[in-house]
Amino acid sequence: MKFSEIGEFGFIESIKKECIASLKDVIKGIGDDCAVFGPYSGRVLLFTTDMLIEDIHFLMDKITPYQLGWKAIAVNLSDIAAMGGRPLFILLSLGIPVEMNVELIQDIYKGMKDICEHYTVNVLGGDTVASPDKLIINISLIGDAKEKEVIYRSGARPGDKIYLTGNVGDSSAGLKILKTEISPPNSIGSHFIKVHNEPNPLIETGRIIATSGLAGAMIDLSDGLLSDLGHICKQSGVGATLFRSKIPLSSKLKLLASRVKFNPLDLALSGGEDYILLLTVPEAKTHDLELLFKDKRPSPLYLIGEIREKEGIGMVNDDGSTEEIGVKGFNHFIS
């Protein structure tokens, strides 16, 4: 079987067995935004890692070195946010083409240092090696949380409501603009590019949700709304229904779609790299959750659907009809 047939997630499933040699201190291994181990004095450690490869995750002529450094750290911080945790320490490794300018790498480090300073994260070390032709960045991040506050993907239950903490689709539009697949009006093009190149992980939002104890499950949107909701459904053994009219689209995305003639919902559902949070909440707790986000602070909050027993994801259309939709999103080796 080829990787193009099995895909990223199929491969992960195929190697999950026998990865844990000892269960001591292991609370969660493969299958969530972070590995979780402990507890130690009532707290657990969260561990996540991400690799970014030139021409796969970023285009060197479409992002500044500073932005690249910022984004490389941001995508890892977003994993910690999805578990309701606090980021602490980073180890970073780079594979650098030998002909690359040192100043470019120093600018990347400037972006990394600035975002780490903003979120009070220490860079403790890592590794630097030569790469044949492409820049490779790998970040390993350790955070922590109170043991009873960690939010997993597996806690969604039938009847829970599904919320998003922001708009979806702007980042995907930014990528399409960078790749010259669409041409935006001059007045709004920079907005989408900035959203794509400079994501802001929702650490504070994740901590507020975790401390409240209201959410059953949570994930950050990196691969796309349908794909990431599918991860929650799979881990929780449930399905979901979304409301088409409730999917939050920015006014700028709607304007862009009307000018360039595309369906903005396609980007919202399957585009990816939004780095907002998707969470499920028991119906009895939704009022308390919405009070937490009164006046859209620290983030906006949108009710977009509900968890159901039946597997798969359905969409309620504007006319009240329901259709089953496939789970689409970014998948290495297939997308």
C-alpha cells in the first residue's frame, strides 16, 4: 500500500499499537492535540510537536522570515490551547540548506523569540543540522495544566452543542491569494494574507474554557472544520449535525467571495489553518458558557451545531433539509 492511498491519518492508525512500552505516568498518547502524562502534585504535563517543511507548509517567497518564525511557534501553542493548558518550554530543531543566508535564519529566530516572549515561553535548546535543499523546522513544546481541567477530544456526547471561537475560512483564502489562485480587491487582500501568515493561538480562551469546566471536548482547527470535527466525533464515538446558516464567515470573506465568485462555505468547512477552537458543551451548560464570552471577550463565540448519536456529519440547509457531507480537509500524502 502506498502513502497516497492510506493518507496521514490512516498511517497514524496503523502504527498506534504497541507505542506505549509502560503505562506508568501516561494519561494520553497518540490521538489528541497533545500527549498527556503525570500527574505531578495535581498537574499534568502536555507535550506536542510539529514539523514545517518548505514548499509543503510554507512558501519562502510568500512569507517573511519573521512571520515564519512566529507561525512555527504559534501552531504548537494552539495545540496547548486546545487542551486548556499553559505553554512552558520549547525545543526547536532546524534543517538548514547550506547556502541559505544566516541573516534569514536569525530573522526567523526573531519571530520565534517574540512570540515566546509574548506568551512567556522559554526556548531551552534543540538541534541544528544541514538539509539538502529545503528548510525544515521542527518545534517541540511542553506545557502543563491542572489534571482535572484538561479537555480531550473524546468527551463529546449526543445532545452537546458545538461552538467555534472565531470565523473560519479567512486563512484558507489567504493561502489561495498567496498562490495566485484568486485575486482579491486591493482593499482586503492584506487581511487574508496576515491571517494566514500570522496566526494568534487562543491560549487565554483555552484556559478560560478549561477553568470553567463547561466543555466536554475541544480541538483547534488546523486541518479544517469538517476534518477536525471528525476527529472529535471519532474519538468520542459520535456524529454531528452542523447548521449551514450558523457557520461564521467574516464580512471580508463574503465580500471576496462575491467579487471572485466562489462559495465561501467551501473554504470555511475544508480550508484549514484557522487556529481557533472548536468545543462541545452539554446543553444544560450552554448559558453559562455564553455568559463567559459576553461582549465577545476574550474571543467571539458561535453556536454552529450539535452532537448526535449517528456517525458521520450532517448539514442542515437553509430550507430545513438535511444532507450528509463527507469529511474533507488537509491530509498529508492525499491532499
